[in-house]
Amino acid sequence: MRRILHAIPLLLAVILLNYGLIAATPGDPVTALVGDFPAPAAYRAQVRHDYGLDKPVPIQALRYLVRVLHGDLGYSFANRQPVVSLIAGRLLATLELVGTALAFASIAGVLLGAVSAQFGGGIFDRATRGALTVGYALPEFWVGQMLILCFAIWLGWLPSQGAHAIRGAAGGWAGIADGLRHLLLPAIALSLRYLALIARVTRTSILDVLGANFVLAARARGAGSIRVLFGHALRNAAAPVLNTIGFNLGFILAGSALVETVFGWPGIGRLLFDSIESRDYPTMLGILLLVSVCVVGANLLTDIVHRLVDPRVA
Amino acid sequence: MKRQGWMAAAWLIALVLAAVFAPAVANFDPYSGSADSLLPPFTQGHWFGTDDLGRDIWAETVFGARVSLIVGVSAALLGAIVGVAMGALAGWHRGAVDATLMRLTEFFQILPRFVLAMIVIALFGPGIGKVILVITVLAWPQTARMVRASVATLRRAPFVEAARIGGMPGSRVLMQEVVPNVLAPVIVLAAMDVAAAILLEAGLGFFGLGDPNLVSWGAMLNEAQQYLRSAWWMAVFPGATIALTVLAFNRLADVLNAGLDPRGRS
């Protein structure tokens, strides 16, 4: 409960930061709310009035806060659409990509970390650790470009752009297969860094408990090493893995923006790239707000779930 | 571990030398194009090939090291200074100062730094100074938290008490007795921050937010994106250089960490 109360001022501060960016933009702040377009003077005057830009700063900030809390992120003049509906239209694609990448990173990362810990110090362990260090250093957008080069251009196995075939979406199983084929490369590109991070965290937390009393007790009862690993030691890795994902969500979403740009994936990241190109400021600020709120929410959720998983952290 | 540390050090020294003596190392001017566009590697003296405007990729990669190293090292250094100052003040004073500074730290730590950096640069215009500033503003919290924790423990250590009882003013005790003792992990964190800053700068460049007057690895990858089908070398070389540099700084952090941790010494 205290955690939730703690998150509220953070959320308000994040919204006010957004207002601060608008107010600090060089030139007329109306431009930050309309975008850098030759919008009609009447429309600019309307925006100036709606946001109270002729009033003192505290009142401006308050008005902005109230608007955002009412779910109004402004109007994208570039797309002739309210920012909220613009973002909502792209949300699903990003969730699909980020969700798949995180699921893959978690499953593969935990397995790799567990096996590596099991063979601690051996050849497999050392090779895995080397590969993980490299994986963690690769920029995800470059990984995306290399995957396109190998699997789309040279081998021709998978498509390089978009979320589905251009020529009409096929229905049924064919449509699902087509979607998966498009999803595979961007999801791998986005997941690699977090796979490496999760595997490292898993390996460390398993090595920490392999000598612990409850593991020795399980061994003494005759549990085989696979049973000990998956039934006892792995449970201990749940909380650190969860923390890794929760506290890195901001980076994961930014990585998604880069990967979406490489693969022409029609999500929020691609929208961010396009809005930066077209100087569509309200859309940019709307996306920043969404990502900030997601990060605050993820931190809160991580804390709460951490307490549920691990009763020692009360 | 040790061998990898030497390899990382060798790569970083080579990179710094290449960046400093870039005009001598590169046999072409990275800023002037030619009619020889999209030449594959090792043709007509272009080791890494040329890009769509006929510029030499090797020269661009060498000059790009300047931007990456300047941004990475300055942002990490400034971040470390701000982080140590904030953390030392919070850990030393406790009470209201501590609470306020830690709230501030928490706020900055929770901000989605990559997306925020993109938007700040998009709103305020590109420029290498702004990039350094944005990365610094977003990089100090982790250092501050760590320094605060160590300062808070050291505050009551016997040698600190002794200095205080000896009549040394509080600010001098903090600066001369406490802070030097918490710097070792700060150096490790700073090495990791250089790697993170280089990745962030590359991401900004890839988003078209780099300094338009300077070649950078991220901007090269942005251009390579349109030519993936016809010129793989435009993407492979700058990207591999980023990866190796980030890897080297992370390795350096690992080696420093192992060397500075007294338990790991043998």
C-alpha cells in the first residue's frame, strides 16, 4: 500500500516534466503543442487559449496536468487525429513484439543460465558466459540489420519488413503463420540483450543457492540433480529475473523503438521515429508520457510481485 | 579473464589512438564524397568499401570513434562527478537532505532515459554538447545511490570518528577521509556508463538525432538501413565497431571490479 502511495507523486512529477519540456522548448510553446507545421492562426490561438498559455506558469502547469489526467494528450495536426487514438492504434503491435521478445528472453535466458550454473566452471559454462557478454554488448538495431542481411536478403527465408504480407492478410492458419514469420526476426533482435542479462542473473542466483541447506536436504532425500535444479534452485531465480525485466522496461521499450524502425514494424516505436522526422511534437510527448507511466507502473508491479514471490522482502 | 582484459585494453588503446590521429589513420576524407559510390571492401584502396555518396567507410569509422569516445567518456565522467556529489551529501547529512536528494535520485532513475533523450534532442535540436548533457542528467542516479550507501556506512567508522574528534571540520572529513574510500566502485560503474553512453549515442544517431556536422557510428547505420540489400558493408563495419567498443568497456569494468574487490584478490 505504501508503495502505491509512493508511485502517485512520481506519476505527477512525470506529467509535470512533460509540461516542463513544452514550456522550455525554444520559441513559441504553442509549437510544442501543435507541431512544427504551418497550422492556421485560428487553430494556434485556440490551442493557446485551451492550455491557458497566456496565464502564469503554475496555472499552465495545472491545466496541463488536469488535461492529461482526463486522458487528453492533445491533437496530432500531422495525422489529423487525437494523440490518444493515434497511440492506441499502434499499441497492440508493440505489445506483440515486446511480449514475444520478453517471453523468449525469459525462457531461453533461464534455461541457459540454469544449465550454465549446473556445469559451473566447465567448458559449456565458460563458452556460455563468453557468448552472453558479447550478446549484452550488441546494439539491438544492428542485430536487427544483421538478421535481415542473413535471413531475409542472403538466405531469403524470412520477410524483412512489416508485420504481415503486403498483399492482403491471409485468414486462418496461413495468416497466423505469416504473422509469426514476420515476428520472428524483430523479436530475436529485441530479446538478445535481455536474454543475456536474464541468463547471467539466473546463473548467479542458482550458484548462490546450490550449496544452501534446503538444496543439500533435497539432495539428501535422493532428488536427482535435474529435480534439484528445476524443483528447488530455479525457484530462487524467479525474483531476480522478474526484477531484471521490471527495472529494465524503459530500455526494452526504447529498444523496441529502434527495432521497430529497422523492421518497419507498425508499433509505437515506429510512430515515435515518424513523429520525430515530421516534427510532430504532441505525438512525441504523448509517447514519452505513455512510456514513463509504463515504467513507473512496471516498477510498482515488480515491487508488489516481488513481495508475493519472496516473503523475505516484506 | 586476464587475457580478455588485455584484449579489451588493447582495443581501447588502438581506438583512442585512431581517434586522436584520425586524419593520419584514415587515407580518405570522411566528409567528401566521390563518384565511386557503393564500392565493396578492398577495391581501389577502400578497405571497408564506400557508401552511397562515395565516402570511404574506413575513414568514417575512424572519425566516428571521436564522437563516440568524447560522448561516452565525458558523459560518464560528468555523471560520476554529479553522482558522487549527490550521494556523498545524502549519505553524510541523512535526515531531510537525504530524503530530498534520494527522492530526486529515484525520480531521475525511473525516467525512461533513452526515449527521453530522443525527445529532448528532437525538441531542442541536435549537438554533441546537448547529447552529453542529456546522457549525464540520466546517468548519475546509480552512482549516487551506491555512494550514498557507502558514505552512510563509513560515517560512523572509527577512523572517521577519530578525524572528527581531532577537530577536523565536517566538510573536510567528508572530502578527505570518506569520499576517497568510496571511489573504487565508482570507477567500475563509470566504465560501464561509458559503454551505456556509447550505445545511447549510437541509438540517437540511428534515429537521425546525431550532430549533422559530424560522422558518427549511429548515423552511419541509419544510412546503411536503406542500402542493406545493395551494400552490406555499410552496416557491418560501423556496427561491429560499436559492439567491440561496448564489449571492451564492459570487460574493463569486470576486470576493474575483480581487481578492486579485496575478496577477489589472490
